[in-house]
Amino acid sequence: MSAVHSKSSPTALSVAYRRTLANIPFCDEIFRHYKQLFSPSDFDEEKQKKVSGDTPYIEARSLIIDRLLGKKPNISQTLELACGLTQRGVIFGNEHPDARCVEVDLLEMIERKSRVLDSLHRDRVIQRPANLSLVAGNVTDMASLSMATRSFRNEPIAILFEGLMRYLSMFEKRLVAKHCHALLSHYGGYVITPDVVTKTGVGALGEMMKKILGESYVGAKASREVSNARLGFDPAEHYFENVGAAIHFYESLGFRVGTHCLADIVDELASPGLLGIDIEIVREAFQSLHAFVMSPA
Ligand SMILES: C[S@@+](CC[C@H](N)C(=O)[O-])C[C@H]1O[C@@H](n2cnc3c(N)ncnc32)[C@H](O)[C@@H]1O
């Protein structure tokens, strides 16, 4: 397993924390149990709270996957890539007992998530559903994904991911896209993802953060340096120029791409109200952010 990839795992906790600020069901419980079990020494909750201006984005990307998945009632099998500490599998699995849900992440993250779900189950917070499998694997590796999907029926699937592509090189993005295409060519179904990392979108999010956080905003350059140090390469060099370039990338790999602008769900977000964030600042930034629904052309 690549050491490079595992360096993005700690970011899963920061994202999980932001979901608690948006009051997404079970996210507070998942985060608290994680903290209790693993006492992460490098996570300062007070400090994080001060720099959580991107919470509306973290909430929106989670919400849009759920909304778009909800529009595909024929889908009863989900494969979530780089699941981190997301709540989706445990909720979907409990709500749809006949569904099959698989979540994939790197070994350490999967072991930790498994312990968190066991702990939630033991404390009777939420049942760990028998139809949810947590699988350790590298999503750039087709063998991992074949292993992850071996319990699926020969029926359509939804492949979901958020917060993964930012940490992958263009070569790795292409590998993941090709593997998704291969899986969908076999099972049918869709990729549903807001993980369309463009320079335009990241720039708009930076502007949003600057307006929301004022002096506490560390700036795009500083956060790039942190990612750079973690990953060993500058991820910004592997962003798509704009949404058109991202569509072209997927179309050239054989996908039909439907786009959904995140601005369309701004009014459904809880976090701007909860955190006192001006919704118009969020709406403006979200004009540049999109989710894709893709299937083989
Ligand atoms: C920013 S976190 C996002 C986690 C989750 N999707 C969320 O939104 O909360 C990035 C996740 O990607 C996982 N990851 C990175 N590279 C991966 C790879 N090659 N295969 C599987 N998981 C990977 C990390 O372990 C981490 O959990």
C-alpha cells in the first residue's frame, strides 16, 4: 500500500468534524466515538472550529450525493470510495435492509472506522448493519475494487466519492475513472460525485473562506503547502482547469456526464444558519462547483 496515499487519511477527521458543525445525522456520534477511541493528539478542536469556514461545502458535497442517489430508486448497491468516517453507509444500510453497501479506504482508516461502528453499535447509538461491508483497499488498484465488489448481485450499482480526488495525481485520477468505468460496464449504474476538483472551483472556495474567516483564513498557498508536505507533490498541479476540462476528461474515458451545480442546493444547507455564515457568499462560490452523475456512454 502506498505511503503517499495514507498521508491523506488524517484529513478524514477534519472533514468528519465539519459534518458535526452542520448537524448531519450521526456525524457528531461518529466523530466523538473516534476521538474517544483514538485520542488523536494532532487534532485541536478549538483551533479547527476557527478555520471551519468551508463547512457549507463539506455539508453540500455530502448532501448532493444523497439527493442524487435518491433520484435513482433502482439502485440498491452502493460502493463508496475513500469513505473515511462518512455516515452514509451506516444510514443507507439501516434504511434499506435489502441493499448492499460497501465502503473502501486504506487499511488503517478501515480498521479505525470498523472500531467506531462497533462502539456505536455497542452503545446502542446506531446499529452496525449486516449489509454494510468495510473493505481495506487502494482505489487506484482494480484488484482492490474487484475484491470490494465481489458480494454484489449482478445489478446496477452507485459508485460514490467525495474528498478523494484532491489528493490524487492526474495519473491516479485516470486510473480510478477507468476502474469505475469497468465496474459500471459490468454491473450498470452510475458514478455520483461532487469530487470535481477544478482550479476555478478551488479558487471560488478560497474566496468564500476569505470572506467568511477574515483574518483567520490561512490562504490557499498555506493550505497547498500543507497538502504538498503531506503528499510529497503539489496537488494543485493536478486539478482540472475548469468544469469543461473535467467533463472532457471523463467523456474521453467513455463516460456520459450529467452536471449538477451545487448552488442549486444552497437553500437546503443547515450550516450557514448554524454558523452565522452569509448564505449569499456561499451561493456565489457554489456557482463554480458541480457534482457529476456518470455512466458508460
Ligand atoms: C479527505 S478524506 C475524505 C474522507 C471521506 N470521503 C469524507 O468525505 O469524509 C480522504 C480519504 O481518502 C482516503 N484515501 C486516499 N487515497 C486513497 C486510496 N488510494 N485508496 C483508498 N482510500 C484513499 C484517505 O484514507 C481518507 O480517508
